[in-house]
Amino acid sequence: MELYQIRYFLSVCETLNFTHAAEACNVTQPALTRAIKKLEEELGGELFRRERSRSHLTDLGKAMMPLLQQSHDAALAAKAEAENYGRGETAPLCLGISHTIPAAVIETIVGELSGAMPGLDLNLVRGTSAALAEKLEVGDLDFAITVTAGDGWERESAWTLFDEPFVLIARDAKNLASALDNLPLVRRPYCENTDDFTAYLEGRGIDCGRRHMVASDTDALSMAHAGLGAVVVPLSTVHGQDIETLPIEDGPRRQVSLVSVVGRRHSPAAAAFQRLMRSADWSAYQHSRT
């Protein structure tokens, strides 16, 4: 089944006249008739009942019309999309971001990119650092913004954006020890640095047995705000927000990186995004507020 056959069929559906349909399609009537006949052979039955000046759809024709119309529209949409890619009017960019990294980290850069490329088509994918690395490896992502693990595959390239501390959020607390004396720890099991922080607490004799558990940093901050627990989050989680935090002395830190694949060709949008990320000033995330 060819696209031109579907186009001829739909033209006859509209005009209910083979002569007028041929004129609309800018072909001869015999050529249109042959195309319709071939389509009928492929579909296993007549699509029209032919009369002198007017044709009518058969039951098969009525059943096929919406399906063939959908196929025709999809083909035209695909062609238009391909032409837009060719002219640079559509700029696809697929980014993966770890659950523990706020999208605000790339907000300014994506805004700049959108201004330079009005056709930007951004797809933002969330996941663990490990899951995003797998998607990156098979080509489902252009880049991943994740916590540096140091155990990537051989073609993985991690460009460190910033090295940030963790900070404490707890109502009326003066330090981590006093906070956990009075409040349970809000546990963030999805965080890549959970084991590091647990070891840090145990090494200082701090009991972290009493724990709440959440599935997102938004929920963790809400619990801390309500006074239900103490939460330890990366500085980037609260960057730019009016939230009082306390530094954690000699506490764990983490590296946030832009991860790409060595040797993989990038689209113009992806290449521009990489340049903007690498040239950005990330110093605001490096130090804890006091």
C-alpha cells in the first residue's frame, strides 16, 4: 500500500467522483482508477460502488476511510517533522537528571538555549544515576546530569560541574547532634550518598535509628518545615530558596557532573547545551551558607 494510493482514495471519498478526484490529484482518471483498483485488491474488496456521475463508499470503504485518513495524516506529519529537522526548525534535546538534583540547576541554561533555538524540543527524564547511565549508553539520552560515581563504562565521560556540601534543615537546631537528639532523621533512601552519610553519623556516635522516610526532596523539606524531623540535603536542593540551613562540619560532599559518551555525535541543540553547561559559573553551589 502506497501513500499516493491512499491520497487518491481519500480524494474520491471527498468528491465522490473519479473525474473530479483525478483533477484534484493532478493525475489522469485512468491512473487514479488503476491505483484505486490496486488498493482494492490489497484490501480484499471493493471500496466504491461506481455510478455514472457519482460514486458511493461500500461498507468496506466506510470502514477503511478513517484508518486510511489517519495513516495519511501521520505520514504527512512525519514528512513535515523531517523537513523541520532538516531546516533546523526543530531542535531535540533529551536530558536525564538524577532524582536528587533539582531541575533549577539547569533552568537558566535551558532558558538561554530556548531563546537561541526557538524550536527546542526538550525531553527531561528522571531516574537514579545508574538508570540514567544505562539510558545514556544505549542512546536514549544526549546527556545525564548525575552524581559522580567513578565506576562508569569505558566510553562514559563525566565533566564535573560542582562539588557541593550537604546541609542540615531542622527547626530550632543549632547543629546536627542537637537536631538528632530531639528529632528523628528524615531518611532519603533514593539519595546516592545515603550510605556515606550513615557512615558519617555512626563514626560520630550519633544515633540515627529513629527515622522517617520520604520518596522525594519536596516531601523531606515539608517534613522539616513542619518540625517532624531533621533532614540532610545537598546544598543545590535549597539553592535560591529562603530556607535556613546549618553546615555539617567535615560532612560528606558530592560531585555533580554532566555525563556524555565519548565519540558520540551531538545535534546542534545538544552541542550548544554542552557548551553552555561547561562555561557556566557553578561557584554558588560550592559552599554552604552559615
